[in-house]
Amino acid sequence: MKKLFVFFAAIAMAGVFATSAIAADWNFYGSARMRTFWQNTEQAGQDDIKEWDWDLQGNSRIGATVKTNDVISGGFEYGSGPNLRKLYGTWDFGGGKFLVGQTYTPLVAFYSDQAWGSDEGLLSYGDLYGGRQPMLQVSMNNFKIALIKPSTAALLGKATDKMIPKIEGNYRMKMNEALSLDFFAGFNTIEVDDKDDIRSGAVGVGFVYEMGQLKVKGKIHLAQNPGNYGLAGKGACRSYDGSDDSESWGGIIVVGYKMDDMFSFQSGYGKAEHEVGSKDDDVDSLYFQAKINLAPGFFVVPEVGWADQGDGGKDISYAGAKWQINF
């Protein structure tokens, strides 16, 4: 009798899930991305390394957006690891939206299309990028604020007390038809056993200017211990015990021109400087690229550039292309 009950219960549950799936509006998508770059890597005291970086990019993905009704929606996305990139739900409460789950944080605004490094996008060389994190977020009009999982990055395994969530916000201001401004801010604090607290955060402002086929984008920020905060970065951008803080600044500038529906061009430069105690460290990257649309959803991005990863880091020059099909 018990087995019969379990059998019918399983059928009932399957029916519920099937009905839910049919009722919801599912939109699946995917993106396959290959990097094919020749690289020359120089590092002090070592022989140069010349190689082809020929591989599936880690940010290749498959996912879906889901709409259950007029107020509840969500989505998920898996990378090629496989790894969970996004999993979130949103509630539209009329005046705004409340988000529960993991997706890009409010500090993230992609300005650069740098293809090398699996779509590096100058994220480690002067931009603000905190990735996709678990959070609770409220968005209203052009304003977002989020409470995010605290970051304990770069602490070499030391025990920590995470007393409050990381806090982030951004605001986009539309000045006119051509110009918009983005304002960003974030703060994170943790207590390290028997050491000073490590406080980290960043404030920044960016702009996007469009005039016909020309688009110019730029961003500048100030940060304290960006490596501890969880921001992408190279060089001496972190504190390991709270005794010495990294005082940093960074910025990027990106210029793009769309010739027609098939060809567009872009160049970008990013730079960050970090100061920890008596040590100064600079990183920067420059690139030039073309984007060639071969068919709807299929394009290739030839690109040349270089990246300086700071004192004790690597100097990398590269040339090659990214191949991408969105489906």
C-alpha cells in the first residue's frame, strides 16, 4: 500500500511540474565562443613563452529566461565549466523589482568589448567588475541597490568574521539623447582574527556618448583594497591582514565606430595604479579590433593588443581572433 501511495504521489508531482513548465514562458539561449590567439609572454628572469591560446572560452553559456506571470520572472545560466553563472528570480512590485539569487552586481557595466582573455573587456585593467554574486537587490527606474555575499578574497585562508553583507548601488542618469552618466559605489568589511579589520570598496563614474555611428565610453574609479573586495584586478591591489591597505585608482576609455551592419571597429585602453605601503604598482592594457558579422548570430572579432600585469607580473602581446555563435 505504501509503495502504491508513493507511486501515485510521484505521478502527481510530475503533473504539477509539467503544468508549471507549460504555464511559464521559457526562452532558451546559448552562446558558443572560441578564442584563437597567438601570445608572446615576457616575465623577468624567465624565457619568453610563445604559444597559441586555442580553446573554448569559459564564458560560453547556455541558459533561459522565464516569465511565470506579470509579476514573477527569473532566469538561469550555466557556463562551459560547467559552472553556475546565474540563477535568480524577480518580483515586479509595481514601483520596481526585487531580485533574489545570483547575477551581475550593480558595479558591473560592460563598456569594453576586448575579446582576448575570454572577453577580458579591460575588466582587470582599470574597469570595475565584481562578477556574479548571490544577493538581494531592489531596482527602481535607473537605480539599483543590493545586499551581496561578503567577500573574503585574498586572505590566504585566515579566519574571518563576516558581520554585514557587501553593499552596492548604481544609478544611470540620462543627460540627453547622446549622453548618459553612470554612478557606482560599493563597500565591504570583514574582521580578521587578531588583526585589523579589512575595509574595501570603490566609487566610480562612467559615461556613454553616442553620435551617429560613433560611440565613446569611459569610466574612472577610486578604490581601497579592490582585490579584497572581489574586483577583478592585477598587481598589488589587496591587503592580506589589514595592516597595509591598497589605495588604488583606475580608468578606461573605449572608442567604437560602426561602418555598416557587417563591419564595426573598436579600440580601448585601461590603466590602474595601486599603492600598498612603499610599493607602487601599475597595470594597463591596449587593444584594437574589428567585428565582422558573417551571419545573424555569427561573428568573428580579429584583435591585436598587449597587457602589462605590473611589477613581477607578465607582459603579454597578442594577435588573433574570437569566434562566436549565439543561438
